[in-house]
Amino acid sequence: MRDLTAIPEREAFQPRFPAHPIAGLAGTSFKPEHLRAILTGPKPRGFFEVHAENYMGAGGPPHRALEVLRTDYAVSLHGVCMSIGAPQPLDTAHLARFADLVRRYEPALVSEHLAWSTHENVYFNDLLPLPLTDATLALVCDHIDAVQEAIRRPLLLENPSTYVLFRESTMRETEFIRAVARRTGCGLLLDVNNVFVSATNQTCSAMRPCGWRTRSDTMLVSSM
């Protein structure tokens, strides 16, 4: 397991927003059109998930809305375009923008997908599955290490929604994800909907999908 505490801090951390604990609370996806109702209605107990790629511009209305939301609530920053499973190196410009968002908004949680969506200079509007091999494991771990070094904190990795299996795979999905977590120190964002989709496509039980076992302090359950 990689020791993230060994990564030196580049500068002293000065919080910009209040700390809102999320232990025991539920979260929901934030939609900008709901901001007025969130601010003027009864204050809910919980937090909001935002997609990182919606806020990678320098400023404008999206950031003004997110700053207002972040003042009153914790947020979970969820990326969908890092392409952690792609065979090519991570897009350093995209990773830098992602890390800037983490520093700017101090999210309670940061997550990405166990998937790939790029090949050379081609970008696919999908989160594609991986062959679960030792070579893929090494590649994914290297990419997660790079992300965690950039954001200076552990990443939550979301389990994929798989529509196909690969003949090349040498391990089960649960074995693969446990190995990634052990090697990198990342956590798990357990997407319940993805478990059911994968179980349906692989004709196995979603209630006992190949033995999900993980420590409770590294797992967040999602149905988003």
C-alpha cells in the first residue's frame, strides 16, 4: 500500500470553506437548476456530488454556483474522464485541472471510474471495461498513484458497469479491485446500480457478486 503521508506538501494548506462532516449522511447529485430551492428551502442534512468536468473552466456561473453551494454543504467531486484504465499515460493537462478543483473546493470525497475512455487522440463518450490481468493491474495502479500524488489525498475508485468479459482476464473483478486498493491505498466507491448491471450481464447474483469484501472505512455506497 502506498503511504500517501510521505508525499511532501508544496505549501501550507489554508481552508477556503467550512468543514462539513459527512459521516452517516447521504448525498445526491447537484443540478444547477435546483440551487435556488436548495438555498431558500429547508436545509437538508447531507452533501452533494458534482462532476468535475462541469467545472474545469476558469470561472463564470458554474463556479459562482458551486462556491455558494460549497459554503453551506460538503461536496463530493466525481470525475468521469480521467481514463484511468487506458494504456496511454494520463492526460497531464486534465489531471492538473482536476487537482486544481480539489484544491479550490476542498471536497469531502474525490472519486473516479475504473474504466477507460480514450485511445491515442480519440475520446469516447463511454466508460469502457478492462481486461483484468496483471498488466492491467500494474497500469491502473500507476495511474491511481499519479492521481493521488497530484491531489495529495486518497482517491475513491468506482466499480465499473460491465457489458462484456474478456478471455484474457485472469482474475475476478473483486480480486482486481482489492489488489488495486492494497497497492495504492485508494478507497472504493461502490456503485450498487453497476453491481446489478454487471451481475445481470454476467448471469450471477447481485446479492453475492463474487464476494465483495472491503473495509468499511474505505468504502462509500452510491446508487447515482
